[in-house]
Amino acid sequence: MTLLRYFTFLLALLGTPLFIVISALALISFYSADIDVSVVIIEMSRLSDTPLLLSLPLFIFAGTLLSESGTPQRMLKLSRLLLGWMPGGLAVVSLVVCAVFTAFTGASGVTIFALGGLLFPALVKDRYSEKFSLGLITSSGSLGLLFPPSLPLILYGVISETRIDQLFLAGILPGLVMLGLLVAYSMKKSPEKRQKEKVTWPDIVTGLREAFWELPLPFIVLGGIYGGIFVAGEAAAVTAFYVLIVEVFIYRDISLSQLPSVMVRSMMLFGGIIVILAASMASTNFLVDMEVPSRLFEFIRHFVSSKYTFLLLLNIFLLLVGSMLDIFSALVLVVPLIVPIAEGYGVNLIHLGIIFLTNLQIGYCTPPVGLNLFLASYRFEKPVVELYVATFPFLLLLMGTLLLVTYFPFLSLFLVNILG
């Protein structure tokens, strides 16, 4: 069995898909402990009956439709008309548009590729330095992951069995703090004597008219859930149907002939998530049966008695995980193991979820192997080392937000306690 485990790790190093590695380790572990391996199949069946899981494929489909349509261009145009007058106007517009777009698509790479080609030349033309522009787009590519209806928030809720509507509320204030710090820095770095565009009311009316059908999306999700009209799964269904009608039949950005390929791409992403999740949950069951989390908690508590020291070590660990794994894999692998340990230290699971997402979001642009760094390097044809330097000041601001989120739980729990 030990030889089989070593062989499985070798397969992982050779690039074998993650779900195969996790499933193999789960099967080997159950077999070696003389436990019926059918528990893996049972876990998959149990996942298929999870009501909250219904919202994932629907939000993924809606996000894929938005990313394939003309939505990024319309959002950018309207935001520039409404916010372009501010100091650092285009940089502020870039941050806001990236945050909103990432919240709905849930994929940082999609934001960099969909918006980067529009924003980078515009920022340089507006006399921002190339270094600043690269750092801004790279670090804001994952900026919206704390805002509803973020897919990672939903996935964390499914894994930790935490209410998704409360997680949606919990991410709003920390997300706004993070966005506010980056906006303030961007305003400070605004080019001197920047030529302001003249915006007239007819221009604004035209921009509003063009984006008219997409503007209600946040209100459909948030208003529906917190108005007591929808649960999360129903909100996802309404959102997917609304986006389908708007992008295919009203704007006609996506033709009926393109629709099957969009569905295939979105369901491939969901399929990867569900298979990894099922395999991970099976492995988690084995760890629980073997009392690994409780033993690990006792071991950690022997060296770390303070809740705040534990949170500091957790942040370091999650930043490393976030820089090496995509956010969905990181969640399904780490959350089941950390949740019981965090509960032992009295950490609120809603607060823990926001800490998780903040860390993994920052991990995307953390050197040396953060995913955003390599995506931006490929997209803009720049050396990755240049991206390390460009993102450094933004990374410091994001780290500052992480400390605030970690040690001031009211940022995550304030809206939950009032509205949840």
C-alpha cells in the first residue's frame, strides 16, 4: 500500500488530473483500513442530492454567457461615463468593472483575458505607467471573489455546510474595504494634468440604454435572496434564464448555433469541480473515521494556544496553497480538513469562509507561482518577473486587507448579524 501511495504521488508530479490522484488516494486508504470502498460512490450520490449544489452549474453557465458576450465592453463604457471624471478615473473604472465581472464569472483568468485587452491599452493611453497598468489588471483579476454571487463562496458553503445567503452578506464589507484601498491608491497614482473626457448627459443616457438589460443582474440575485423571493438555487436559475434571454435574444451577442459550445464549456468546468469535490469528500470521510482532524487539532493546540496565532499561521498556509492551486481545488482539498480545527479554536465558520476566500484570492497574484501572474504574462507578452514587480504595491494593500479581515471579524459578520 505504501508503494501504491508513492506511485500516486509520482503520478501527481507528472501532471495527472487532480481528481484521479485524490480518488486513488481515497481508494487506497479505504482498502488499507479494510473499509468498503463503495463509500466513494455513495459520496458522489450524496453530493448529487445536495440542493445548494444546484446553484453552481447555473451561475457558471450565466457567467460563461456573460464572458462570451459584449457585456465587458458595455460595462466598461458605462463605468467610464459614470466614474471617468474622478481622479484616477480610468483606474477606478478598471477596478470596479473587474470586481463586478469576476463576481459573476467566478474565474480570475476570464477577467484578465476578457477585460485586459480593453483596459491595458486604454490605461497606457491615459498616461498611466505600463508598470502600474500591468499591476492593476493582474491584481484586480480576482478582486470580485468576495462579492455575490461568487462561485467560490457557493462552493465553500456547500463543503462547510454553511448558509450561502449569509456568506454572500459576509463578503460585501471586506470586499468593499479591499476595493476601497485599491481605489485610493489608484487615485493617488493618477497622472498629473490628466486630460479629462467631456461627458454629456446624452452620452450617459446612451450608455445606460446600451447596458439597460444587464444592470438589473445584481438586484435579481441580492434582491431575490434577501427579499425572501428566492433561495440560492432559485436565484441561480432565474439569473441563468435572464442572462440567456438577454444575451441570445435581446443583444444577440451569442447566436443559437454558439449556445451548445457555451453550454459544453460551462459544464466542463462544473464537471471538474463536482468530480474533485466528490473525491475530496470521500477522502475527508476517511480522515474523519481515522480521527485525523481531532488528532491534528490536539497536536496544533500543543504548540499554538492562541486563536489569533492560529489564524496567522492559517493565513500563511492558505497563501501558499492559493499560489499553487486554483481556487476550486484549494477549497475542496483544504476546507474539510481546516473547518474542524478552526471550530476547535472558536472561529466562526462564516468568518473563516471570508478568510479562506481572501487568502486564495491574494494567492492568485502571489509570487513566485500565482496563477494571475502567469496568465497576465501570457496575455500581455511580458516576463513574469516584470509582473512580480508590477503587482508588489497592490499585493501589500491586499495583505493589509487580509489582516483587517482576519483580526476584525465584525467586517465579515456585521451584515450577517443585521440581515442574516
